[in-house]
Amino acid sequence: MLTTSHIEEGILKVGIGKYGSEPIPDELADFIIRDLENPEIFSIQKGALIGALFLKGFESEGEKKIQKYLNLYTAEDIINQFCSFTKENYSTIVHLLKKLLEQKTLTLEESYQIGKFLFDNNVPENNEFEIGLITTIFRFRYETIEEYLGLLKSIEERYDKKWTSLPDNLQNKTVIITEPFDGVERSYLVTPLIGKTFIENNFIPVYIVSDNPGPKFHYNLKDLAIKLNGTFINSTEEFLENINKNLEPFGFFIDIKELNPILLRWIHRRKLLKKRPFLATLERIYNPLNASIQVFSAFHPPYLEKTSEILQKKNIPVIFGIRRGEEGGLTFSYNKRNESLLSIKQNNNYIQKKDTYFYATTYKISYTPNIEDNKKIIENFSTYKNIYNIELAIMKELENQIQEFQHYINFQIEKTLEIYTNFISEIKSQS
């Protein structure tokens, strides 16, 4: 069984962001002070906690005890006590650390410089305090579009040289599809069927996938792709070799570790940070093939528009985002107003269209999805356009609710594919 350290307890309380953070109680503060002085505790977690506390403010008696004990009253106090590694090795960003601690926003170029540090694979694990500090500050005060673009630039320039832009005729047919990397724990993934819908309309779906960084740890799209024996491509050359022979049935998958090993290292870092960092948005924007169409999801209200705006700044011709889908993903969700935002570039301007999808159901069931069941659902719907003739492990728990459950899942898939079919029709009508 996984245990939570005291410093992790502190991060979970104060690292939420502007809204919803909880005070650190006095009894926990004593243990946190010991953790902060313990060289065996991950330095990235120390940075995450100090950054969150400093931006939130030392308010409770426990927090004031931490502040007083460590003398954390100004940005300079933190930099002088904890940031010797950057002062010695990355001195050009020290003034940017101060700027971030003072809650000032960065320019695109300043964010790019910060990103060069964050995604430098030469930073030792025991010197990641500043990485935890920076990441938490961005999360706490929310990133600007310029900051996202600077960070993204620092990632993209580190893509392995095996990734190059597609020829124009293939760019216009290729669709980048990204689900949240932490996957699902209360619903099935139907993303491969979304990809199949694109294939049926003469597009080429490419899914960006990854190992699971948390905070959910059930299974994700990469896990499902492996179960489905999906085709993983490791370079643009492999993509070009496979488009005529291995496109069916669901398209291609790119694991971010093939873009650059530092992104795999960030999976480990994210597990330590406990809270979703800026990468939870940027991972929906990776496009190593320079494809012309990107499909992404968002959960919180501003991020549908914000992610779309970032992609517009990247001059992506067709952008489609879904908000309030199942578990923040691309699947239609019952009893919620699912929102979509379509942006199509025409004559150097973007034409935007918003839609809302809603379907209420009184059917109530809480279930933990099984990846083997998920595989069966994808394969059966792909062949027969329904899931009524398969046995699922969950059916043993449902007793007399089996038919209702089948209808519930079947309709959810149909409604999801209807949304993307309508999106495809919009693309074709504008081309």
C-alpha cells in the first residue's frame, strides 16, 4: 500500500491553487519542517511546498511556524536558502525565479528561458527544488498564453530530429488526438472509435500517448492501445511507411518518450508533485508531425478557449476542443452540458463555432472500468456498431441491470461519434 509522506500531505493541502487550498495544521507543520531538512526527501517536493506556501501566504499557526523556523519572508530568502544550484549553474534565470515568486508574469522569451532549464535532462534529481518551485508557482497563479508558448517552444526544440513535418497533402489529412494522460477510473475510453470515424472519412488519426503521470492511476489510452495491438510509430519516416498498410483499424500512436526522454522523466516528476502542472495543458498541444488538425479536451472553463488560443498562435488550421467530457476527456458525458469549440483558419483569421450537447439519464451506476472489458467494447463496436452481444466482467455485478447498462454505454458511444462526425462535416464544408 502506498504511503503519503508529511511533505506530500502538505502539498495536497496547499498546492491546489488560488482556490480550494487548506491550511497546514500545527501538528503537521513540525513533521514538514523535519522533511524540509531531510536530504532524503525529494528536492522537487520541497520546492513545490515552499512555492505554494509563499504564494498562498503563511496564514495558519502551522504555516507561520514553518515561515519563522526557515526565515521565509521574501523572495530573496527562498533563493538564498534553497536555490544555490541555479545560482551556480543557471545564473541567467535567477532573476526570473524572483519575478515568479513575486507573482509577476513572464514574457514569451523569459518563459522560454525557464523552459530550457525545466527540460534540461542534465539537472540532477537531488537538485530539483527550483523545478518544483517554478511548476507550483505556474499552477498557483495560472499560466498566461505567452508563458505557455515560451514553455512549448523549449519543448519543441528538443524533439528528436527523427520527427519532421509531413508533406502538405498529408498534413491536411492528419489529425492529432490527445486524451488526458492520467486516463480513466470511472468510465470507458472510446477514443480509438473516434479515430476510426476519422479513418472512415479519409483522415489519418494519430494519438499522442504516455505512461500515466497521475493523479489517477487506473489505465490510460496508452494502456488500451497496447491491449488493442495498436501501431506505435517512432518517427515521421515510420509514419510514411505505415500509412498504406497499418492505418486500420484505429490509426497510429506516438509515445511522448519518442519525442524526447526528458518528457518521460517528467512523468516521474509529476507523480512526485501530486498536482497537475502546466504540462497537463501542453501535452494536448504536442504535434511532432505538424498535422493540420488537432483534437483535444479540457475540463475547467478557461482551458477550452485557452488551449484553442495557444493552437491558433501555433497556426494550426483546424482546432476542435471538448469541455466537460467524461472524466475531462473526449467522450460524451451524460447529465452535463458538454461543450465544443471549433476554430477553422480562413484568410488569416479564425472562424469559431461553439456547440453544446446535453442528454439526461436517470440511470445511475458507479463502476470501475476494466481494461479487458474496454478492449472488447472497442473491438465489438468497431465491427458490429453495438456492444449487445459481448460478455463483460462487470455484468456479474449488474444482475438485472445488464440491458440498461448496455444501452447506457452503447448510446454514449453513439453520441460521442455523432459529435465527431458533425465536426468532420464542418471541416469538409469549409474546405
